[in-house]
Amino acid sequence: MSPPVLRFAPSPTGALHLGHALSALLTHDAARARGGRFLLRIEDIDRTRCRPAFEQGIQDDLAWLGLAWERPVRRQSDNFADYRAAARELANLGLLYPCTCTRAEIAGTVAALEETEGPWPRDPDGTPLYPGTCRPHEPVRPDIGLAEAGHHALRLDMRRAAALAGSLSWIEHGDAFYDRASAPVEHIVAEPARWGDVVICRKETPTSYHLSVTVDDALQGITHVTRGRDLYDATAIHRLLQTLLGLPAPNYAHHRLLMNDDGHKLSKTRGDTGLAALRDAGRTPADIRRMVGL
């Protein structure tokens, strides 16, 4: 049996904090305990927020924690061709359509619908589902290049995609995966329709988080996707894309989250203390392990 392959995949949009440390340490330790491989992936498709300095900071922080990873590091911005090809497959299946709606326009449409029809359905993150303003009546085959050039985003026609894929599920280990070599598993029914017509190619980018992470996990041979519980529900979208694109399905282990005093998960955007600041304040890697409950 081949050794397991695990990955830690941060976005270089700010400094790593304790929540990132928990995820990286759990993943690294699980890989080592099983004689497996530990990969670092830089998820930098957001060209406006990602910075080389943040990427260097990520590697500095992980090295300080005592983690070692394989080289070279996969950087998403270097591999747009892979995502473009996958998006083209979906487009050729008639599952993508162009969408010119702005967030403000979507919010306005939903507000108007709620006035006449009552509460509008929300996705698992609490965001109103896309109301289908641009959804065509018949399948179309959009040009991926027009989306990349900034003309529009490309959305997945969820009804057609779900019908084509059929019933879906994934193997979930949960927190137990990190505590023992042989963890119990659950077979979770995937319900991608709860997310509505998700964006597959963002405006000016030939991909999205959902598409790029699905393609990357397949190309890198990831056997176990280890990540926070906040991405648990998004797994349904990834299982859908894996099935539509004929990609293998890894196992999943969604771990606990670290919360701040306000009850929110730690976040770069909320300014939670970064690892570099803790290091400068005299904290040690052993201190970090204790602070995250390891």
C-alpha cells in the first residue's frame, strides 16, 4: 500500500495565526505518524490580496514550528493551465454559464424576491443562493477565455450537474484521524445542491477555490484532505466536481477550530495575533503546541 499523502494549503493573504498552526501541526504529525508525505501548497489565486511577503512568512513560520515539507511547493498561480483545462471540460459538458451579476445586484434581486416570496434559501455559510438571473434555459458552452479576460464569471448549473453526477458521498474521519493511526469513519451523504449555482471561474481568473482545490488534490495524489471544520460542507461541491471530472476521491478529516473570545474562528481579516508576533514576543514552538491544545 502506498504511503498516505497529506497537504497544508494556506493562502498568502496575511500572517499565519494559531488556527493555521493547529491545522499545519495536525496534518504534519498525522503524515509522519503514518509514514506518509507532507506537502505544502500555496493557494494564491486571489491576485489582489496575495503577496510574496506573506508567502515567505508562511514558510518561515512553518520552518520555525519545526515542520518539513517536500519541494517544490505547488503554487496555484503557476498552474492556471490545469484549472483552465478542467473548466473547459465542465463547459464542454454544458454545465457552465456566464454570469455578469455583481454582489450588489444579487443582493438587490434576493431582497426583492423576499418581499414577495418570503425568506430566500441560504447556503451552508448563510449566504443567499444565487437567484438564477443569468442561468440559461438550455445548456451553453461558454468561452473560458472571456471569463479570464474579465467579461464575466462562470457559474455551475447545479441542477444539471447534480443530475449528471447522481448520488454522492465522502469518507469522513473527523478529529479521530489525528488521535490514532486507525480512526473510525463515517460515510457522509454529499448534498451539493445546498450551495446553488456556485462560481467555478471567477471574473479575470480561470478558476475558483472550489475548482482549484479539487484539481490540485487530484494532481498531487492527496489521499487524505485535512482541514478545518469550517470547510466540512464545502466537501459536497468538491465531491461533485471530482465526479464530473473523473477525478479520484480522497478521504477527509475535518478538525476542530480555534475560537477567539467572541466565539468566532481565528481569522486574518479580524486581526488575530500572528505566529510571527508570538515568536517575536518570545514564544517557542513548544508554547505554540500547548496553546493550540497539542
